Amino acid sequence: MAKIQIKNLRKEFGDFTAVEASSFTIEDGEFFMLLGPSGCGKTTTLRMIAGLELPTSGEVVIDGEDVSQMPASQRDIAFVFQMFALYPHLNVRKNISYPLHSQGMSRVEIERKVADVSATLEIEDLLEKPVSGLSGGDRQRVALGRAIVRNPKCFLMDEPLGALDAEFREHMSDELLRLHNKMKATTVYVTHDQLEAMQMGDKIVVMNHGVIEQFGTPQQIYNTPKTMFVADFIGSPPMNFLNFQAKLKIGTTKIKLGNQTVDVPELYQETSGNTVFGVRPEHVRFTDNTGYRGIVTATEYLGTNQLVTLDTANGEIKARISSSQKATVGETVGLGFESQKITLFDGKSGSALRSALNNDGANNG
Amino acid sequence: MSKSSISEPTRGFKWIAAILVAFYSLVTIMPLLWIVATGFKSSADSIAYPPKITFQPSLEGYVNLFTTQTRQTKEFMAANPPKNWYEEIVHSKGMVIAGPSRFGERFLNSTIIGFGSTFLSVLLGTMAAYAFSRFRVPLKDDLLFFILSTRMMPPIAVAIPIFLMFRAVGLSDTHAGMILLYTAVNLSLSVWLLKGFIDEIPREYEEAALIDGYTRFQAFYKVVLPQAATGIASTAIFCLIFAWNEYAFAVLLTSGTAQTAPPFIPTIIGVAGQDWPAMAAGATIFLLPVMVFTILLRRHLLRGITFGAVRK
């Protein structure tokens, strides 16, 4: 298994820059997520790690060896495609054993490995079937079988659950995680589903327009987003943004929001002009001890809790509160915020202002 | 009680459809049946008026097709009685067999040139189509249009320049020349057809093979080719039909060694009057290879024609 280092990796297609100088490190055995909206360059990055695209510049280092200009066949990696890409003219057994044949492995050895893998994935009874008749989940298992059978340095997966229906997806993601925990294999996983990334990933890279917005653990990315894009992309519903004008000095702990004073984590950076107050819905409370008010415009009942949409002087805000709390449309309520969970953003650049909350230095993008 | 549905045709409709298809088949197959029948008629029956539907079958046409014959004196005929069934047929007309005709040779030429050019067209076509489909070829669209444009005029329009060129480089009346010519004419069709088929094959299959440790060529050979079998089969049939049936260039560019069957069959007219049974026999035999080839590849051809119509 392997450590993968990405150094200043860049890819251009003609005039279009798909990936801008990206750098990050994937530690040995990590389940690593490349997350972003479609067209953000995450798949291109994965394909460059695989050797299916050659980078315009920069390096891909696998286990200390620079493989950036090496063909895919020499990199000893496995790739799971979104549409599985099982060879349609071969049956399940031949699909799984296909990568072994290219290594010139003996028949007996191949037989043994295929048996091992199919036992792990519980697909022994499918081995002689043609792949065309398989269900989505079984195709997925066969694709995984083809990937793990030759013990590659790492697994690269391009939205492997994207083609499955929602119900089955949950099940397969559990299965994938179990497999990962068993094999401890370095895995790079591309997805546009933030929930999937948060659930499964040890580390996440969030990309947008070919640029890495943030790199860190799911907790870091959720709690201390580096940019408004990350704050908006991660979480469902996303972080609330309230716009206000301010001139803030280093050491500020209170800001003026709609004529009310609100506590924020101590600022380590000064700013002026258009500023954005970012708060997660679960950090918004209904309270009578505040002058900051909002009018309830909608409620969504979600079982144990509910989502309440409110109109405030600084824009719309969503609050996730207990279902037992009363919220009636049209009612005006006081709003309080969990002050130590607030992130302030520079309204122009969209990047988070350094503060006591996010200045731990552990999540440099 | 029968219920009618929108998607399922009614019984009556099915019958009407079947009758129409049967009638159409009969109309189209009639000339073909007539040719086959004529091949088995005697000379007299073949020109009888009104035309004979039933007749005493005879292999005279086939014997005439494969032999050359001369008239001999009664004494010679009496001294050399027929040794087998075909000599007997010839004897009964007061003739003897002088030797084999050139039909066998011409038929062989057709086979070499037809299948040779088909093989080359499909081979080169597949590789070119793969390159156009998968790689960033400079000026790709212009090149593809240029390839297509070679079909925009009838090939025979350039017959005279080609004739002069062939004569200048010594390709006139050679197998190589004819194979080259038919390959050149078929190649544009083959590239375009096959590009369509290969475009439909997801790249992921090859990429999976590349990841699995195979080279680009191995991926092409082991993964793309089996997937493109349908397209290759239908392209091969189209190429073979053209090369096999081509008449105008064959008349112009071949006369002896490399002459194919199409220009040869009509020359039978001049040899012994209008020998319709022999010509019909020639046409019948000539039809067989393409028929067999098409039947062998029929499964692929049917899939090929509807390819891409339904998402797999």
C-alpha cells in the first residue's frame, strides 16, 4: 500500500484549465475523498493519478516514485469506474481475472486469487454468469473484485456509487467501508455528494473550478470552512450567510448585526466593507434574550428536528431546532447564535477571516 | 375475449402485414428465381414462348459455362463415346469438350480481389476509425470530411485518369491493382461506418484494460475489437458487396489475368450464340459467395443495422 503525493499538479485542455496547481498528500491507508460539483476537476485529478490523463505540469508521486509521465499500465493501481466498465464480452470470472492475465500469472494462481476475492465479496455463485445480466450492486461487486484481485498500491474510484439507486447506495457504501477497513488500502474516491464524502472519508479535498478550496478531515471542513464555497457546498442545508457592513480590528469579539451586538470568536485579522456572517442551521436558536429578530416564513418537519426558514434584516436564514419547539409561519421570533461556532467571511474574496475558531493551523488548503 | 392494446398489433393487422411482406418478398425474389431456373433449363426451354414455368431440368447451362466445346465429324464422335455425364450432355448436341472455360479462373479472381479488398478496407478502416474516435487528431473534422468527400462523385467519373495511372505504373490487369482500387473506394465508407460503431463503445472499457496492465494496442485488440464485431461484420458485408459486384472498373482495367466474373459472364454471349442457360448458371454461382457470407454474418448484420437505436 502506498502514500500518494500530489505536487503542483496542473492540467489544461487547450485553453481550458481543468485543474490548477494542486498539492495535497494522501497518507498510506487513508480513505481519501475528492469532493466538488461536476466540472470542478476532481475526476481529471483522479485520472491523472491513474495515468489516464497526463498532467500539463506537476508531479504525482506514488510511494516516493514520480509516476506523472508513466502509462497507467505501469503504475500498479486499480480504478473503479462510475459505470463499472466491466468487459461485456467476458463473464464474471474472466472479468475478475483479466488484470492477472496481463501479469502472466499461472493458471492455478489465478484460480486461487479469483476464489479468494469472490469469497470476500460473496459473489462465488456469479462467477460463470455473463456480466450483462447482473444487477447494479453485483456489477459493482465484480468491478471491486477486478480492482482488489491483484493487490494494487491503491484504489481509485470515480463515483462508484453514482449509478446505484439511493437505497442500495447506502448498503454499498457500508460494504465499501468494511472492505477498506479490512484491507487498509489507500483509496482515492471521487464524489459530488457531500454527505457521502463526510460519511466515508478520512480526509476530504474540496475542489471548485479546478482549484482546491480546502483540504482536511470532515470535521475540519464542516466546522471551519476556509471559503464560502466550502461552507455552502458542505452541509444540508448549507451554512447560512448574513451580509453586513463592518470595519473590524484584530481582537474583535463582538460585531454589530442589524443593530444588535453578536459575539463571535476572537478575530485574528482585520477587515472592512462587505462582510459575511456564517452560521450553521443547528447553531441558530430561538430565544427571547435578544433583539435580533426574524419572521418565520416556512417550516419543514424532519422527525426529531425541524428546519425553520426565517427572514431577517440581513437575509434569509434557516434554523435547525427541536421538533418540540413551536414555530408558526408569520410569527416573529428572537434569534440567538452559538457564538464560538461563527465564521466570518470577507464578502469580496469569499475566504474565511482567521479567528480563534479556525486558526489551529491544521487545515491549510 | 380479446382485448386490443396500443403496443400489441391485432390479429387482423398481423395477417395483413404478413401478406404484404410475403407479396413484397415474392416480387423482389422473382428475378432471382427466374435466373436460377434459367440456369437449369435447356437452350430451347430458355427461349420458349410463352416462358416455361415447369421444365425438364438440365445441367447443360452449367456444362457450357465451365467448358469450351467444338463441333466434330460424325466419325470422330462415334469413335470417342462420352465417358461421363457431362460429356454425354455435350455429345447429345453433336459437340465435344475441347477444354475448361475461363469461368473458374475468373471466379477465383473475383474471390481474391473481392475478399482481399474487403479485408484491407476493414483492417485499415478499423484502425483509422479507432484513431479518429479516440485520439486528438489535428484537423480531425477536416480530415473526416475529406474522407467522406471522396464518395461525393461516382468513382467511375475518374475512370480515365485511373486507367492512365494504372497503365503508367503497371497495375493494369493485376490483382494488386484491383484490390488497391476497391480498397480505396471502400475505405471512406468503412472509416465512417466503423467510427460510428467505435464512438458508441464507452472509452471506460479500454481505460479499464489500460489500468489492468495492458498496452494501448492490446486494449484495442482485446477489448475494442470484440465490442466492434457487429460493426466490422456489417462493414465487411457492404465492402464485399461493392467489390464483388463492381463492373465498370473491372471492364476497363482488366482483360486477362485479373479479370473478375462480372465482365466475364456477358462475354459468354459471343462464344456460342445467346447461351442464356450458361449465363444464368454463371450468375447463380456468382451470387453464392455473397449470399453465404451474408448469411454467416446475418446475426451481426441485423444487430448492426439497428445499432445505437436502443440504449444497452
